[in-house]
Amino acid sequence: MDIQLNKERILHTFLSLASIDNPSLNERAMADEVQKHLIELGTAFLEDDSYTKTGGTAGNIYALYPGEKDLPPILFSAHLDSVDPAEGKRPFVHPDGRITSDGTTVLGADDVAGITAILEALRYINTNHLPHRHIELVFTYAEELYDVGSEHLNYRRLKSKDVYVLDSTGEIGTFIHKSPTIISFEFEICGLSAHAGFHPEDGVHAIKIAAEAIAAAKLGKVDESVTVNIGEISGGRGINVIPDHCIIRGEIRSYVHERGLEELENITRLFQTAATKYGGTIKSSQREGCHAYEIDLDAPVIKRFENVCEKLSLPFLPVKSFGGSDNNNFVKHGKSGIVLSCGMENPHSLQEFITADRLVALTKSIIALMTSDD
């Protein structure tokens, strides 16, 4: 498949976008720039106001690029935010071809690479008048906060069954077809304060309750499909006071949604038992950030991508991930979606990098998907 791309143009688009501050819930500048590109492409779009409910500055962007082919539409999605530190970003191109930040922030290729590929694919199709199917686009906000933006997306608006989310690492041709449920939880333990020296017996030690529950819990890999972690503990008022308050935060991940819920029940029971034993109480809350899914390798959304990989001489590399993405929400709402690698390496770190060659390869694959006949 002969797709001749302007490498310098793609690099310029990426560097321009990667220079924009875009921490989660503060994506206004990135959203404005994406909308500017869509206007230049003549693409109709709208931005929802769900950010007013979540404390953000920009909403989800939905766009439709009408096509000539009498085929079902397909949807492409990328997210507008980057993990912290994402302010004051300055991308650099090194002699060996790597693109990095200046070392004080993330590069933000997660997910600027995905945004770049979608916009440049549309530009190439538009410039070369290539026949294509109807294309839906969704650019979400606050994906890095366990898919906050896509949680508030209006799925009734979407016509596509098949979805390609551009948001993973590794060489181009890698894709995720299996992802877990991720449940974050919080336990607030209420005890009773007392002087630790004079009357410790009058207190109810909230941290002791937490410690007993944590010691009884099975953390780490519970089995082949479930992990449990407690990552934050805070409490106490001073070293001479029996602590009457303690907060525990953690998460559960599971390839089987029901098993994740079972582990949540198990750990809740341990905290409740310990609290009752010592005369304390607990308040609990939880949030399902991602819902588990697995897309069959024979599904059309994957077969189409496999054909593209063959035509472009790309590897075809299905993987299972223990991380989440907006695709968890797309699949939860009845879509058949996979997560494509954007070519970045070491995301969520100051060592994040990508190459212009991978950006070109990614863009070619998106063009091929948009103009496909299957």
C-alpha cells in the first residue's frame, strides 16, 4: 500500500501539540488547538459540557468526517491530557531520532502521538481526495484520572460499532484486546481519641484497626486474574494522642469483573471486622474506573487491523494489558474496540520518548483503516 507522507509536517504537528500544557482537568489549550485543526479540515465538531461537573476546563470533543463509501462508520479516539508534570513542556529532537522532553516534564506522546496521527491522517485523506468511510472522532479529557472524560461521554451520539483507541506503547502493530476492571477504594476508620500517656485505655485506636485489617488482607497478586494494593495511609493527630481517624486508599484490578467485586467485598469485610473488634466504625467508598473486557481475535475490528498490518508490512501483535484506557468505557457501552500502540516508550515518566519514524508508521496505519473496504 503506497502512502507517501510528509515526515517533517507530521513531526511539526507533533512538536506543536507536545508543547502545549495539558494536565488532567486543565486541557483547555489542547482542546482549542485540536478544534483549530478540525476547522482547517472542514470537519464539524462539538464539545460537551461534562467538564462543568468534574471540575475541568474542557470537555469531550466529538467530530464527524463524512465519507463516500457505503460502509459502516468507524471511530477513532485519543485523549487530550497527559500525566503530571505536564506544564512547561519543551520537546527536543535528538540526533538519533528520539523525541524527548527537556527532562523536567513528561513528553506527552501519551497521548499527543495519537492526536497527531488522527489529524494528519485526515489531512492526508483530505488533500489527496481519497475515498473513505464515515469517520467518527472522539477526543476525551482526563483519561489519566481513570477515564473521567469518557465516563461522561454521550454514547447515544455514536454510530460506530468498531472503535480504535490510540493510546498504548510499543512498536506500531501492537494492540490491546484485553483489559481489566479497576476499582479504587477508600476506607475511613473512625475511632476515639484519648491521651496516649494518661488514659490510652479510653481511646479506640484507628490506626491499629487499619493495621490489623491490612495484615489480614492478601495483597499483591491474589491469583492469576486479580491484584490488590493499598497505596495510601494517613491518620493521627500527634504522637501523644490515640488516633481517632485513619484513611486507607487502594485499588483492585481483575480480568474478571465479578472477581474484582468479590475482592472488594473481602477487604471490606476485613476492615469491618477489625473495626467492630476494637469498637470503631468505618465508612467506605469505591469507584469503578474501568470495566473488564476481552475482544475476540476474530472480531471484525481486529481482522481489519490485521489486514492493514499485512498491507503495510507491520507486525501484528495482540497483547493483554493490566492497565485501563477509554476503550474500557467504549466496550462497556456496547462497542467493539481495541487500543492501538502509538509508538511511545516509557510513558508516565520523564524518560518518555518516541521517534518520527513511528509517528509516520502510525499515521499510515490510521489512513489505511480510514480508507479500508472491510
